[in-house]
Amino acid sequence: MRDAMGGLVNIVIVVVFLVIVSGYMAFNVNYTKAFRVKNKIISTIEQYEGITNSEVNSIIQDYMLQIGYDRSNPPKMEDEGYTCPNGLGYCYKKVASRDKETTDTKDMKDKVYYKIATQITIDIPIIKNIMPNLNVFRVTGDTKTIIER
């Protein structure tokens, strides 16, 4: 009987180890996807100088579909001043600043930058049941300063 219990404990240890390692690997894959999407959003916004047309959103959506990013779980950041387009899977916040180099108010240009946030999706049923509102895993970044036209 003692040998049977020892074998069972070893099997449990191996199974727990495999669950932890596979969970870590799944988290890393999803983190990489969220990071790549954030970088693509930032580069697209900088290229088109803001989120001004639907072409920007379609480029971002196409990229998300291409790499398999889960858009169904956007970060819940509306209370922090972010705008979360419905169904796109990311949030952005437009932050305005003024050009301090000129003293004449008519020569001052509006400069803005965007803060971007994407969500790391954890779709493990046990964790979803225990913590359904787990939204702490976000990837955030800022664009360069953009001069508004």
C-alpha cells in the first residue's frame, strides 16, 4: 500500500508541474500577441497621424486577425478616461499638450499623443471561474507626439 501511495504522489507532482509549465507558456504566447498588437497600433497611429479614419481601424483589425489576437476581451478602462472602440480589443486615450517654444498663441500648434492599452487574454476555465473579472494583465504604451491638423 505504501508503494501505491508513493506512486500516486509522484504522479500528482508531475501533473501539477506540467500544468504550471503549460500555463506559463500559454501566458507568454498571449503576452507576446498583446505586445505585438500594441506596437502595431502605435506604429499605425503614428503613420496616419492619429485615429482619424476607418482605414486605421481596419488595418489594426486585419493585423489582429492575422496573428490570432482575441478581440472579445478589451481592457475595461473607460473610468480612467480611455476610449474603447466596440469590438476592436484595445483602448486608447488622447492626451493633448501645447508647443511651448512659441509665445504667440496663433502660432501654437496642438500636439497630442495617444496612450494605448491591450489586454492579455487568459482563457483557462478554472481561473475564469475563480476570478471572472481578472483584468490586471495589460500591455500599455505611448505614441510619439503628433501634430494635429
